[in-house]
Amino acid sequence: MREGADFPDYELPDHQGKMQKLSKLQGKDPMAIMLSRGGYCPKEDLQHQWLVKMEEEIKVGYCKLVTISTDSQLQSLEWRTRLGAHWPFLSDEERILQKDLEIKEYTDPKHDPMIPHTILLEPGLKIYKIYNGYWYWGRPTPEELRQDFRAISRKIRPDWDLSTPFIKEKWKQNEKQYFYPYGEKS
């Protein structure tokens, strides 16, 4: 797991038990994945509380959030509900990510969680930035998350700056694939 590499396209059950593939959840948008200890951890809970406060901002910025924890599906549902979150919470009770990514938090044998990370992804599950959240201060602040989403969006959105001659010309030529939603029917 390193910046510039592809994040594996895991398929895990969500908070309702429905299997979800990360690439499908991401679509063509930037995405933050929180690899989480679970709802029992006060550090995780605090990070997710401020993510709930940012949720509308993230949504209108055409970005996505996904939480993956070693909690059961029921624990994931309860944590998501308690927070008032609306993004997918995926359950990895089998600890597939923990093993594949070699992120077992060996200091907590009681819960056997993964080391918390926040991973910012460009479309195609390409890793833009990794934050190691074993210590709370290793996690991104709301402002860092905004800046990362801004940088990724600027990089992937051809229509980021509507004042460029290139993009103005594409609009005049009715080449809508350069404008969000990039050729898809809305």
C-alpha cells in the first residue's frame, strides 16, 4: 500500500449485508476510505463525527466516503446509525484487508483490529495519499481532507477552470465529454 499504487478492489458486505465492490462505490469520483478499528474506539468515533459534519460538503463536491472495519455487519449498522452517517460502512469480520495489507494492530489482541488508515483515492482506486491513524493526530484533519479532495478534483476534472481557452472551445464545439458528468446521460 503506497501512494501511486492501485488499491485492491475488495468486495465486502455493507451495513445492510449487501455485497459492495469498492470500484462500484467509487464510480468516477475521488473517494476517501477509512480503514477503521471499529465503532468501539473513541478515536474512530470522533473522526467519524466530524466526517458526518462534512458529509454534505463532500457530497456536493462529488466525492465519496467509505468506512471499512472489522466490526460485524450489525455493529457496522449500529455505529453508522448512531453517527447519523449516510455513506457505506463495510464489514471485514474475516480480516481480509488486515491480512492482505499487513496492517494487523498487534497491540490490541482483544479486538484484533486493523491499524487505522485514511486513504484518499483518485478514480480507478489509485492511491493519492495515505494517512496512518494509529495515533489520532496521524489522521487527516477536516482541512487536510478538503485540500486532498480539491487537489484530486483539480487533477481529474477537465472542466475545473472554465476560463481556459481549451475548455471554452470544447463547450462551443458541443463536446460535452469534457464537462461533468463527462458524457454520461444525466
